[in-house]
Amino acid sequence: MTYRLVGANFDQMHMNTNLEWARDHPAVEVVGVCDEDPHTSTGSIGKAVADLGLADDAVYADLDACLGETDPDIVLGCPRTSEHADFVERVVDYDIEALAIEKPLAVTLDDADRMLEAVEDELFVVNWPVTWDPVKHTVRRLIDDDPIGDIVEVQYYGGNAGAPPDGSWFYEQPDGGSMLDYLGYGATFSTWFRGGELPAKVGAQRHVPADMDVDVQSATVCAYDEGLSTFQTTWRMLTNPWDVEPQPMKGYEIVGTEGAISTRERDVPIRVTTEERTEGYVVDPEALPDRYDDLVAYLVHCLDEDADPEGPSDPEFCREAHRIVATAVESAERGERLELAE
């Protein structure tokens, strides 16, 4: 079977990569692309059209016309985060089989709930680009194998050298800033590493420069039953980590009762330290099953196998982890530590 796919809205620059995955998948045909508001786009519909070799009649400026005329099975959406709920509610009115939106799930928990309520029989997936990284899955496997015991602390540091391009919606309220750009990674993947465990309380602070409307740094402290975990975000890295790994490095430190796992050592993908091997040892990432090649491969696998999304790809899981983000945003605004939002 060949699945008909549409890519809609280019507010997130990841759309171009997502469509390249679709172009290269043997069971997928890209039948249309749409960009409703090019002024807010950080991706490029023009580049996508050229890369895909699309005809003029497959390029749209109206989402409803695009979905109605192309009759897609799969819709990939990259609207700005505050528009995710509106986007999903519109898309599910059409006879589609699957849809995916870019990370993070939402700005607010109310928007997350709107999406979950709107989706019925459709496959619904959240695309965290690092889901397709073998390092994250190997870390999860190591935790399950129990060399470090029970997790008591996770430290996360994530960000970049500044959201591109200057002046884009990333620098506007309500969905801009380093916290909403990156805290979702720390919250979602640390919750995955911890088997779904969530904190009881969250406290956060943000730094908003005098000449900006959004934060360029944030620090969140989460109180769990067995200790504290910290998540930091920044747009002040010297280099973008996908080009040159900056110092301090992005990644995770996962501390257990009997050891620790780090993904923040230069030129070492994963280091494990245990009570028996206090000097530590290097673990190479394991090859992933084909379904984890990329977002499109995962969608096709779930459709072919009638499988539900799992872990960070599952919007219901993401909604639970987003409670950390929602509480951190409110905590930073109020200047006090808060109980985890429901």
C-alpha cells in the first residue's frame, strides 16, 4: 500500500526534514504541501517544492482546500505551538488515517486536552526529533537493565545558540522562549527514563532580557519522592549542538542508587558508572529497529501493524509530562514553587 501524505504549515523548520523523510520512504507519496502564513514560517515551502519536485497544483495556501483536494492518508503538521489544537481539530474533520505534530505537544494543558478529545480513530503522534536517536533508546534500555539501581536524580541541559531566524514567532508570546522550546525535551524524556514517574512539586525561574519578550534561559527544579531533579534550557550556547557540541554540553545525567549514566561527555555517547566499576565504562548506542528510522517510518509502521504510539511519541504520555512544563511556566510567572498541575 502507498500512503498519500500532506505536509501542512512551515512554522517549525523541522517540516523540511520531515518531508525529506516522506520523499525517501517507499510506501509514501507526497501529494501536497500547504503554508497558510509564510510570514510566520521558519521552514521553507519553496525548498520543499523543489526537493519534492511538486507540481504547482500540489501547493496550497489554504489548509481546507489542500486536505479536501488531495485526500491524504497522513498529515504532518508544523504550525506554531499555540496553534496545535486548532490545527488538529481542523485536520480530523477530514477522512485521514494518521497525523503528527511537531514538539512540544502544546503551550497549555487545556490545548493538549482539546487535541486528545478531538482525535478519535486516527493515529496521532508527536514528533520529538531525538526520538530517532539511538542514544536515547540505549539509555532507556540501560535503565531497564538496572546497572544504576533506582533513579533518584536527572539533570538535563538543553538549548542552542539562538532560535532561528531572529524576529520569528520563537521570540513572541505565548509560545516563544527557550523554556517552551526545550523544557519539553527534559520533562518528556526524563519522565520516560523514570517509567512515567512525575514530581510532586515544581519551581522555576526564567531570564528575559530587557530588550526581549521571551526568556533566553530557564531553570526548573522538580521535587520527587526520592530527591530533586533539575532541567535547564538556554539559547546562549556558543554553538548549535548539531554543528559543534558546545561547552557545557547538552544532554542528561541520570543518577541512581547504585551508579549513574551520562550523555554529556565529549566524544563519548554514553558513559555508565557503577559501584563495581567506579571508573566508568563507555556504551555505544545500539542500532534501532527500522520503525525508528524517522517520523515517517514510525507512522507507516504503526499504520501497517495497527500499533499505538509509545513513549515520547504517544500524545497521552506527552500530556502527562507536559504537566511539568505547564507548572514551570506558572511557577516562573508567580515566583513560587507549585504543586504539579493537573
